[in-house]
Amino acid sequence: MILLLSMPSLSEWIFLLIAFGILVIPYIFYLLTLKKLFESISTSNRRMPADKVWLLLIPIFGTIWHFTVVNNLSSSIKAETDSRGLKIFELKPGYNIGLAMCILNCSLFIPGLNALTFIPGLICWILYWHKMNLYKKIILI
């Protein structure tokens, strides 16, 4: 059997661009938020370089690297707020919701479970993003 491949039609290209925009563009803005938050933390309190956030774009590796980013960002925020004398009410800022997000994202690779965890993972991602944005505003004050 011969499989003929053809160029995608205009409607298929439009669909691909819309799907790309829906999936990738918000993620880029999320990464920019994390990078700016790392950059707003003094270098003595920063647990990893801000540019390493972009490693999250690497397929599969990024899913595992997300655990490291969440942990380092939490430790960096805590060190920065402690050194400035800012009062926050979390021992590890954003860590719990970030860890839940990472675990739910890992479960997307498990057939059958992925359908159950996609929406909770998306909600945790949005909540984590929002929380990191709030910490960025607190630190920048």
C-alpha cells in the first residue's frame, strides 16, 4: 500500500496556528512570569539562574525540570522575603500548588489517567501562575 502525503490545506494550516496559539503562547507568558520573578530576586537569594526557566520548553525533560523550578523558586522567594523582612504566610511559597501541578502534569503520560487529571492539572497551573505573579508584585514593591 502506498501512502500519499500531501501539503496541508489552508483550513488545516489555520487549525494548526490556532492550536499553537492556544497551547504555546500562554505557556511562553507563564515562563516570562517565572523568569521575571527570578530576576526580581537578588542574586544572593536566587537558587538558580533565571534563564534556566526556558529549559521547561524541552519536551519530556521540561516536565521533570518543572519540579526543580518549583522547588528553587519557592526557596528563592522565601530567602528574598526573609532577607527583606517581608511577612508571608507560607513556609515554602507556592510549593504545594506547584508540586500538585507537577505531579498532575506527570500523570498526563499515563493512559486512562490523563483524561482524569488534565483539568485539575490545568487549574493548578493557572493557580500557580497567579500565585507566582502575586509574589513577583510583592517582591518588586
